[in-house]
Amino acid sequence: MADLEALRQRLADLREAHASGAKRVKTATNGVVEEVEFQTTSDLERAIANVEAQIAAAEGRPAGKIVHLRNTRGWS
């Protein structure tokens, strides 16, 4: 569970940086401070998607979002 909590904290830090427009992310995990600087916003978005996939794998659920569409014709 410690790894899952560390991943969730990293995801929160990445999302906070993305929302503020910063490209430098500083994360403290288990007493170790890691600072990463992303070149572009798309690199940061890929890192967020990667951490989300790692969390999903740790929880045992599919990595992608499942969307169910209801496609009907005519009146409903």
C-alpha cells in the first residue's frame, strides 16, 4: 500500500504542476525528494497518464477509461 500511496502523491503533485502551468515537479516520497523538469506540457501530460496507468495496475483495474455509449436511432 505504501507504493500505491506514493503513486497517488506523485499524481497529485503532477496534476498540481499541470494546473499551475509549471514544468518542474518536486515530489517527496519516503524521505527522498525527486525533482523533475519536463520540456513540454505534453511530456507532463504523458507522465500523468503513465502514473494513472500504474495506479490502475496496482489496484487491479483496466488502465484506460471505459466509456459506454448508447447509440439508438429514432425516438427514445
